[in-house]
Amino acid sequence: MAEFRKAARAAEIPIGAGKTVEMEGKRIALFNMEGKFYAVDDACLHKGGPLGEGSLEGSVVTCPWHGWQYDVKTGVNTRNSKIQVKAYAVKLDGEDLLIQV
């Protein structure tokens, strides 16, 4: 059963930005969308680009390598709904961000 584990502190991720964290051998991209936090697998499904380094506009992150886009709430690719990176549940515990892994 998946458990929530501390990934970062909320203050480490400004609004409109992302950060890559490593948890249990997985690279996970964590985003702050207007004070709400979302997490998806860090690797873009196109060529493995680091989504945590991508630009965030609204709920859409753009891979910095080749421009593929994903909704950070669901992990679904914006051009093809059959393409999806894994999305993780995130909760705030005080100042700590916990991801369910």
C-alpha cells in the first residue's frame, strides 16, 4: 500500500514553479500551481526530458527539451490523452509536502 512521504518543504517551490525530487528511487516533478501542489513522474515520455525543469502555465508543464506538454493535475498529455505520465497524490502537512508513493 502506498504511503505519504516527505518530499520537500512548501517554501522551496515558488508559485508557478517546479522542482524535481527523488523518492524511493523515482524522480518526481513537484509543482506549485497557485498554492496547490501537484506531482507527476519527472521523465517526459518523448525523450525523457526533466519535467520538473519545465515551464508551468496554469496547470500545464512544458518539457524543456522538445515542448511536450502535460497537465500536472492528471499527468495527461495535452495533445494526446492516451499519453500519460504517472500522477501522485500530494498533501501539505504544516510546511512539509508529502507525496504518496
